[in-house]
Amino acid sequence: MKMALYVIILCLVSVPLFCTDSPAQDIFMHHGDTIPSRIENMYTKGLAYLVKTQSTQGTWPGQYGTESGVVGLGVLAMLAHGEDPNTGPYSTAIKRSLDYLLKIAQPSNGYMGSSMYNHGFATLALAEAYGVVDNPKLGPALKKSVELLLTCQENNGFGAWRYSPTSRDADATVSGAQMVALFAARNAGIGVPEKAIRRGLRFFRQCQGGGGGIGYQRAGSPTPACTAIGALVFALAKEKDGQEFKSAYKYLEQMGQRGGSYPYYYLYYASQAFFHADMRDWESWNSKNVATLASTQNSDGSWRGSHGEVFSTSASLLSLALNYRLLPIYER
């Protein structure tokens, strides 16, 4: 029922407002698998925590709860469950957070938040909400935020991004957030030049070492999180047959569930990388991930981590959301 409603909304509302040089948003068709009650219960408990602790302004108290990137991830976690975002049980919470992102966007360039890292996740949230949430401001705001991404990349000698819109250096974590946002925006019908995608991919290739792992700013000293980000970027670029994706994925297979210093951040990206690589591998990964998250979820539905409960909870839910496969960015 949830998926059918989601598809109907997409069909009725998703009309591109802007001409593009890329395909319009495709509707991801669910495989029809029944969601195990264990996952559904975990997910709804997590969403209940997000709704209960959200402020009337659409933000959350505590660590990083007002950062646009964390707000954006909260929106994505709610959208990923599939209820009608306009009238469903999470519609008020979704609209509050989207209104917050629209409110803080700078009129001159659409910049949302205190860093490009936050802006990237916020842009991803706008892209996934555009076409399903009934708000005429989403399209123009998304277009402007994408234009900022492209301008920042154009002015960056690495063809990538870092924390400031005027940064001249780059790193894999910030660049990964922007790249995923660009793919989502392109899926939603916003014009994203292919040369921008190519330049971003070149940076990730420069950060990849001989063992397949991807470093933070250059090849060498690879990290699980950066490698998961790079693998997802290569997959979304339809380059899963390339050596870069294959070697990055091999590195991830060796890491398994070990996410290093940023476990929830790693889960968010690695779950998607495994999903894109091989369904049987993902099923094995997913089974372990479900068991781990079930054992660490708090009684209030949250997960605790070094970046605050809202980030940890949203990232955990989004790592589980591949079971639902309702977000367009999760299209395989």
C-alpha cells in the first residue's frame, strides 16, 4: 500500500520544472519483498524518536541538531519509509524540516548551513522531496543549490569540494556528499552537466590507492568511510564494471562491518555500496547490519554516536532503508 501510494504521488506530482540535458527522474519499482517485522519495528521506533524530539522549527535539540545536513538526513529517513509525505503520519515533521531548509537558504546563492558538507546533504533532501512533497518552493531552491555546487566545483582546481564554498582544496567526504546530491538532482530533472560528474569522478580516482582503498584527500592512508563513499559514487555513475569500483568494493568486502572511527557514517554509505554491487552480498551485509542495529538501538528508538543521536539515528535508519527501496537515489 505504501509503495503504491508513493508511485501514484510521483506520477501525479513529479513534473520537471527545468529543462535538462539528462534523463528525468525514474520511479524505482520495489521488488515486492515483504519487510520483516523486526526491521519494520526498528524503523518505526527510530522514526517515532525523530518525530517526538523534533522542534516546531523542524530542527532537533542537542548535538548538530540544527545543522542543515542533519536536518536533511532526518527528512530522508522519513521519506524512505514510504508514507504519503503530504498527508501521512510523518508529513508534518517532513514539512517542518523542509521549511527550515528553505528558510535558511541564502537568497543570493541557495547556500544552506554552515559548511558545504551540510549543504550537500540538505541538497540531497531537497532532491528526494522534490516531486513528492507538495511545495512549489522546492524546485527553485533545488535548482539554486545545485547551481552553487557546480559553481564551487568550477572554481576548485581539484574539480571537487571542501568545507567552504570558496575552498580551493578538496576531500572525499565533502565531495561525496555533493556528488550524491548531484546524482539525485539529475534524477529529479535538474540539469547537471556530464562534465561535472566526470570531474568529480577524476578526483576520487586520484584518491584511490593500489589496494582499492580511497584516502581522505589523496591516495594513501585509505579509510573505510572514504572508500564506501567512493564506491557509491562510482556505482551511481554507472561505472560498476570499471576497475575503480571493483577494487574499492573488494576493499569494502575485507572491511565488512568495520567502519573505523565513524561507524554510522560508514553504515550509511557502505550499505548502499553493497546494495549496488551484488544483491546476494548485500543480503548478507544487511542481515549482519540488522542484527547489530537491533542490539544497539535504545529503548526510545534512537542510536547514540559521537555526532549526536539525530545523526546516528537517521544514518542507521537510512542504512536499513535499502530494505524498502523507496527513495529514488536507492534505484539500483
